[in-house]
Amino acid sequence: MDCFHYPLDTETLLRKKRRLRRELLAQNPHPLHKKIAILGGSTTNEVADQLGLFLLQYGIEADFYQSEYGQYWQDAVFGTPELDAFAPDVIYVHTSWRNLTRLPATTDAPAQIDAMLEDQYRHFEAMWQALEQKFACPVIQNNFDRPNYRLMGNRDIWDIHGRSNFISRLNQKFYAYAAAHEHFYINDIDYLSADYGLTAWGDAFYWHMYKYAMCLDAIPSLAGSVANIIKSLYGRNKKALVLDLDNTLWGGVVGDDGVDGLAIGPEVPEGQVYAEFQSYCKALKSIGVILAVDSKNDEANALAGLNHPDGVLRPDDFVAIKANWDPKDQNLRALASELNLGVDSFVFADDNPAERAIVAAQLPGVETPVLDGAENYIKTLDHGGYFEVTALSREDLQKTELYHQNARRAAAQAAFSDYGEYLDSLKMEAELYGFEPLYIQRIAQLTNKSNQFNLTTLRCSEDDIRAMAQDPDCLCLCGKLTDAFGDNGIVTVVAGRAEGQALHLRLWLMSCRVLKRGMEDAMMNTVVAEAAARGLREVYGYYYPTAKNGMVRDFYAGFGFTKVREDENGDTVWKLDVETYRPKALHMKVKR
């Protein structure tokens, strides 16, 4: 829906929210359900309504708990029966500078101001610690915006007595806490208010009339920002940016103007704009976004343009280059297949509105932001929030290289007529671990990202993973795969719990990068062997269907499990007698 894209259509979002909710639910009849507590220092009804809409467009349906007006701290520190019973999955603390109980005066001594700063910080720190101890769930905390006036003018930001200075220092203490604590996230309303326009954002009318922390029309921007954090936590980020070339990565048409005629680089203002956009795209690689090209061009011309001496992006920055005369939606569909990604993992950046319209119509789920003027390209992609970062793993930092390795594997496969011989040629080694501290972040990340090879789509926080690891009745395994082309990192996760004489597998997922390489066979061999070693006689496997995981519907049947039951929703239970299992032959070495 266009109203959710930058620039936001706030009138539609605010005035037609009931209709939008109905339409979003109709588009996604099986959303992920989450409980979100909003602890507010101001009126939060509209915040909850808008946050609910933004989350629905990411396939997350939220139930909300809202504290009474201004009771955010009391609810957090002292608790309420309602909040305790609600048991939130995420807590959002919606405060602003108006919730600060003291601000410096020009008569205060520096030591008094430092004590005041520490007192204000401790007020919030006590709340965060209480929430962590009681709920152990992600907490999102607003930093502080600033008043839309400055008592001392420009001096206000650097003088220790200035309110702007005080708020800036307090924000820095919030950031230090975030850096030191997992599952704690800052919603940057200091940036949001500046981007929106501080004078309009902080319109005092809305505070005194409605006790809104910002003007009504800014609330969708706030909600969109919080929703970006939450959808990132639950693996709903986009994964790939697919780029057109002509008049998208450079000015001009390489096939007509030639490489020398392209606007790219420092010589002219237009060229500087495109060079800056290329630099932005290249920087996205550093946060795990994969880049690809989808362009109507001869491949030779496309490569020549990407090797322009003043360009920033080079051919090896892309995991794939589709430069041909096929329809772009067909190229995108082929990319999704080659990369083992759903089409809803893509953002398609093209200056041509006709091409965007075709892709949007043919491939629902692909984001097609409106690129209106090259000087706005960065802002449009950035404000779209497609690639919000809540965690960065080693695998994220190496994502492009991992896909290049897969391409080399595919090329090597073409040289073999026998698939088993190809697998042997990879010289694969699997290393299986328990849920060790070194891998906790990656394991939790995989549970929230993997969708196609995920039997139960159980989503876990890092604390959930630690709890499993510490439970003596749980069998926890993760697998790392290396081969002749490189290290794939942690690619599969399995967890089950012993109940009586049976092991119940509640979590089994694998990265699609290593499909059909035998990693699932190695894991099943190990799972059954571990179950036998614990004296367990049966293994139960569970499959819960989603729109994306149909590929593993009969996963357990392939290992000799028998179907116990299947309900009307397709939820299926499978059973294996441990003593009947025959280990699968492997084309890899396995270390445990």
C-alpha cells in the first residue's frame, strides 16, 4: 500500500486506519501474533493504532497493553496484575523530553547539573532493569527529542546549563546502556524529530490539548520507526536490493551514450549525485544486504558501465547481474530461485515507473519504492526502513562472499554428471555443537530469519536459546558447514525436549544456502544417536505449515517417520522408533 511508503500518506493512515486494517488482514490471513506493551509518558492510543497498522504490513498482528497516562515508570518498576498477565513479547517505552522531571537552570553549579543528570539516568535504568528481570523480552526505549526552542540560542547546545546540552548528554548515557545490554534498543526520536521538522514535531498545542508527545501528523513516522525495529527482531527485513543501471546507478544510457558519456563521478554535480548513491548501496553490503542487478541492457555494456573508472560499485559487489532484454519481473523471479530467497525478500530500485508497476503487479511482496530524482534516491531507500539493523552477525558481514561461493559451487556442479561425485568433490566438513555462547546470537537470528526450511517456525530470542541450552532435558544442536569453496557458518539448528521416553523436536531449521548437501542427514543421524544415548525410544517431529515452508511438508517421511496425526490446519505430528532408524550415508566428515 502506497500510504506506508516514504513519504508517508499521513492523512490516509490517520483517517482510514480501520479500513487499512481490514485490507491488511485480508492480504495476510496468517500473521505472526505478538504482544506489545506500550509504557507511555504521554497519551498512546494513536501510537498503538498506528504501530498496529505498520506491523500488519510486515505480517505481524499485535495485541497491545497500554499503561495509564504517565504511569510508565510505576507499571515497570512496581508492576500491575494486568501487565504481568499480559506477558509481553516486546515492551516499548514511549517517553519524550517532557517526561524529564528536572532540567538545568543557569544558577545551577556544574556539580549540581552532573548530579541531576545521574539522577535522571538512574530513574530510567531502574525501570529497564526491572523490566529485564521480570519479562526478559526486548525493550525499545525512545531517546529524547529536544524542545523546539532554545533558551540561550546557539549557546544552549554547548553550555553545561543548556537544556539541549543536558538532553544530549543524557542520550549518550542511554546509548552506552544499549551498547552494553542485549535486547535493548533505542528508537531515535531525536533524529525523527529533526527529520520531520522540530518546530512542527514539538507543537505545544498537541501536548497541552491532548498530551501527545508530538504533533498528531508525526505519530505515523514514530510508529513506522518502532515497527522497523520490531519487524527486524522477527526476521521481516528485506534481504536484497536489486538495482536498475541506466539513470539509477548512473546518469544516461550506457548503450546509447557509451561509458564516456555517463554521468558518474566528481566532474559534474549530476555525476556526484550518482556516485554518492553508489557509495550508499556499497555501504549496505556492510550490514548484510545483498546487491543484484536487473537491467534491460546488453551484458557487455552493463559490465562496462560498472567498471567506469569513477564508479564506486564493481561487478563483484553484486551476487548476480541480470543484464538482458527479458522482462524484469522474470529476471527477479529467476534471481529468487537462484538465491533460494522468497520474492518478498527483495527491494527493486528502478527509476522507470512503468517497470516498477510491472514488477509490483507480477510479484506481490517485492517493494518498489518511488525513485523520484536521483538526489532523493538515498533518502527514499533509507526512510523506507527496509534493512533495519538490530543485530550484526559474522555471517551478515560476509553475506556477499557467501553467495559468490554458492555461485562457484553451482558452476562446479555443472562439471559432474553424478551428484554424489559432485558432493564428494566439495570436501565438506560438518561441525555440530550444542548451543554454545559463541553461537547464541546467530542461532537466535536464524530462528527469526529462516522461513522456507523451518518445520515449526518457532521464533526465539537469545534468552530463549540460552534457556534451552541450560535445560538438561533439552537436546540442542547447531551445525556449521565448510567446504572447498569456503565457510558457510552456522546453517542449521535443531532443538527438542525429552518427555518420558520420547524426544519431541520443536525446532528444526536450515539455511537454504546449503539445501541438498546432506546437512539435514548429518543432523538427523546425530539427533537419533543422541536420543538413543539418553535411553529414549521414540522421536516425535512436528510440522506447522506456513505460506513459505511447504518444501518441508514431508521432511520427516523421508527419514522413515510415520504420520501420527494431521489436523484441519495441516499441523502434523510424525513418529520414529529409535531402534528402527538406519543412519543416512553422508558425503561429508562430521565432527561432534
